[in-house]
Amino acid sequence: MIKTLTKHGNSAALVIERPILDLLGATADTAFEVVTDGKALILTPVKDATRHTRFRQSM
């Protein structure tokens, strides 16, 4: 699938369609971890248990 970025204020946004969100078990409120190697982006939905673990580890 090829996507283009959409202007969003001074930034750019990537719109993710509902079928992809459903496949990932994500909603518009889901946090995503964003990782890059300088050539590609990897978006991973952050589940509540993972978020909770990271929060505890950061304290």
C-alpha cells in the first residue's frame, strides 16, 4: 500500500484507514511506538499492559 502524508498544521500526518486499525486492534485513541532506522518507520500499537510496564520501569 502506498500512502501520502497529509498536512496537519506545521506537521504532516499519515492517515491509517479503519481496516488497518481493525487488523492491529487499534483505535484513534491508541498510542503507537514509532521507530525508525533512517529509511523506514515502524509503528507498533502500545497496549495498556505494555504502557503500564514502561511507566513502572521509568520510575
